[in-house]
Amino acid sequence: MKKVFKLLDYPLVFSLIVTIIFGILMMYSASSIVAVKNYGYSGDFFFRSQLNKLF
């Protein structure tokens, strides 16, 4: 198990996590108005949908 952690490229993993979080936040800010106005869903509908798909 320690060998696996030694092989990880930590800056790359950190960059990936930051990019995923940034993308989810952008999805929330861009789609909250659309969800409420066009579909009648709650403002965080698409945000929760993306979180469910992520995990």
C-alpha cells in the first residue's frame, strides 16, 4: 500500500481535485437560474445531480 502512495503524483492529484471542485461550482452558478426559470426545479437541482454522479 505504501508503494502505491509513493507512485502518486501529488501535484497532479491536487490539480484534478481543484478542477473537479471548480467545475461543480461553475455548474451550480450557471444552471441554478435555468433550473428555476425553465424547469421549476430548486436552484440546486443540477448541482446535486452532478454531485450524485461524481460519487
